[in-house]
Amino acid sequence: MAEDKPSWKEYPMAATIHSPGSATDQNTGDWKSMRPVRDSSKCDKCGICWIFCPDAALYMTEEGFYEVDLYHCKGCGICAHECRKEAITMVEEGE
Amino acid sequence: MGERVGLEVSLAVSEAVKLARADVIAAYPITPQTHIVEELSQMVADGDLDAEYVMVESEHSAMSACCGAAAVGARTFTATASQGLALMHEVLFIASGLRLPVVMAVANRALSAPISIWGDQSDVMSERDSGWIQLFAETGQEALDLTIQAFKIAEDRRVLLPAEVNIDGFTLSHVVEPIVIPGQEEVDSFLPPYEPQVILDPEKPVTMGPVGFPELYTEIKKQQNEALLGSYEVILEVWDRFAESFGRKYRPVEHYRTEDAEILINMAGAMSGTARIAVDMMRETGKKVGLIRTRLWRPYPFDEIRNAVKGAKAVAVVDRALSFGGQGGPMCSELRSALYPLAEKPVVTSYIAGLGGRDITVENFQTIVEDTGDVLANGPREEYKMIGVRE
Ligand code: SF4
Ligand code: SF4
């Protein structure tokens, strides 16, 4: 609904962002068509997926697994590609 | 109250930048602009100007360095011409899009190919829509004054846009003219230090130039365009303030013998000097001819142009640039569009002249006026004419 969105007068000049780290508020997770699913029985907790994820969309759980933050994961599949244990499968969204 | 000296116009521009106390100069030399930045680098090396002189490997880098410097709040200057300006192209839009008040002198020169180091205005016309404030000087005094004013206009919080001062390559940049150099104290009180609104600061981080999603981009462009349109009033204000301090008056459009004129010549830049002589000569033979010189090109002075042509039968627009495959001259297109909504408007004729360093002579102006007279008598012909071209 266009009328709910701010007028051009309300935006900061040149769209400059004044709050650092605000990218975390952006829901980039709704872009994806595929989502990574981990098979914990194959995972050896090496952290390769976490290192390679270009969007920092993986975080470590208390058990040491790397969980996907689906709000930010764009579904690029790099984690699945890099995992040497083939522990990550890309699954169609909606399945 | 300032000192009157004989000075090469390029060096007068350098003097203006020094008087403006620029903090950062990033530039790459290119004919016919080289003298401006050569002199500035000398001033910095000699300790006469307390600025950072950044030597870069291209004009793309020069404009990028200027953007960076302006983004941390420095008063920033560069100069270029022709291919150099063309190489800056994408960064020009970043300077205006990020609202960085960089000031640039352009010693207008033709674009290759064929290679031409000589003057015309096709370089700036190719950057017409880059969102910069664009001014044209006719004289050395004007080149110096506009450069000082450009900083004040660009840095105004109601504007915050880059500004460009065009001086015709060679025909203005390389001539020696009597020029009044204002005193440092006078310039200091006219142009206080730049107080930026937003800067890159590690203590208070901001993101400049983030992604503009489709739901945002249009609003930001509207903002930018409003700032450029709004700069018009600020420019007038700065010119009034300048007249108070320095006694020299500036307007967006300069009138010469326009009273009762039936045919007006419209153009920009140094060759208006020749047009003035031609007007005088034609006036002596009883022809009612005048000159309206466009000083402010962006934002376009719609109202001033509409007022300036009131009562005239025809306006002959002389462009030193050719819009290939289009309507001919970019200045003429603009003027025609500005006059189109008027119920009563003069006939507009378009002439391309002075390309790649070719002179526009007094005789050329006489031909242009005669040709326009012919159009008035016999009706329109071709869209535009190239003056002096050998058939
Ligand atoms: S790369 Fe594979 S094995 Fe290594 S932590 Fe990630 S999912 Fe587990
Ligand atoms: S699919 Fe891409 S974005 Fe999502 S977690 Fe894997 S590497 Fe990160």
C-alpha cells in the first residue's frame, strides 16, 4: 500500500543509513527458492559452511551445529556445495 | 579591495581555488585544463595552499577521490576536459547522487574521434543530465568569480550538490585577461569553512550510497531533483551576496542590447564576446539584434529565458555541440522546450558552430542573423544548420 510508505521528504538525504548494522533488519530470506537443510547425523561440525556463507546466515548452536537463519539466508547453496560431508541438501521452498 | 592583474584565465581559476581554501584537490592533467591543476600543485608544493593534492592515475580516480574527500567533509576541487570528463561519467552521478559538493572546472574541449584537443562544448553537453549545477563563464573574471561562488552554492545545506564551472578550452582557458583578484579576507567572509551535514566518521558510522530498492529509488531521485531545482534560489541569493561584497553582479541569463531587439542570439561561453561585437556592428546598420547569454545551464533558468525572449520575433541559438541524429543543438532543444508552452513565442532557429576549435567569427554571426531573418520572412526550413561547414 503506497500510501503507508514514507514520502520523498521523509527519507534521509541520499538514502544515507544512520543506524549501523541495520542490514540485519532486512528480510533477505524471502528471496530464496531453495533452503538448506542439514542432516546432523552426517555433520562433523567443521564450520566450513559457516565460513563460506556470504550472508553470515549461519550461526552456531550450543551443541556446535551450524543452524540456518532463514530470515537472512538467500538460498544460494554455497554451504551445501562446500560441505565435504554432503550434510546439507538444498530443498525447494514450500516442500 | 582586491588587485587587478593580467593573468591567464586557467591560473585565475587556480587562484580562486586557493582563495576558497580548498582542502583536497584530486586531478589528472588533460589539455586544455592542465594549467589549472599544475598551478594548484605548485601552490600546494610551495606551501601557499594548505591542501592535500592527490595525484591519481585517471579522471575516474580523480572524481572518486573527490567523492571520498567530500564525504569526510573536505572542501574539494578538481578540473578536467573532454575525454577526462567522459571518463568521470559514472562517478559524476555518484557525486550528485550522494549529494557531495565537489567543485570542478571544465576547460571545454571536443570529444574524440577524430582526436581534437581544441575547444567546443560537447564534453559538458554529454554530462548534462549528471545532476551537477552547471555554469558557463565568458570571461576570466567570471571564471574566477564563479569558482568561488560554486563552493558557496554547492555547500549550502539547502543544496548539497556538486557544481561545475565551464570555461571554453583555449579561447578562455589560455587567454590572458585583466582580472581583479579579491583579497583573502573578503573571500573568507564571503565563503566560511564548509560545514557538512553528514560525513563518514568512525565515531558515528553511516552508510552512504546503500542499495536503493525499487520502492525507494524514485523518492531519492525526486529528492535530488528538488535539491537541484531548489538550488536556483540559492544561486540567486549567493549572487546577491557576492554583488554586495565584490560589486560584480551575476544573473542566470546575461542580456546585451536586448531592448527592442527583434532577433536574439542565445549561446553560452567565451564566444559570446565575438557575438557582442557582431551585435554592435549589426546595430550600426540598423538591425535590431541582441544577445542573451546563458550563464546558468543547470538548473535551467526557465523563467529568465521566457522573460528574456519577450517581444523578440526570433531567437537564434548557437550551440558548440551537436546532438547526433537528434534535433541539433542541446541548448536549442532546451530553449525550444522552455518556450513551447507560451501562447506567444518567437521563432527559434538552431545553429551548430565552433566545433573542435573552429572559430565562430563576426561574419558567422551575421550569417546566422541573416538566415534567421530569412526564416522569419519565408518560414521554417531544416531543423538546424551547421555554420561554416564545407559542402
Ligand atoms: S560444512 Fe557440513 S559438516 Fe561442516 S559444519 Fe557445515 S554442515 Fe557440518
Ligand atoms: S544457502 Fe547460502 S545464504 Fe543460505 S546458509 Fe547456505 S550459504 Fe548461507
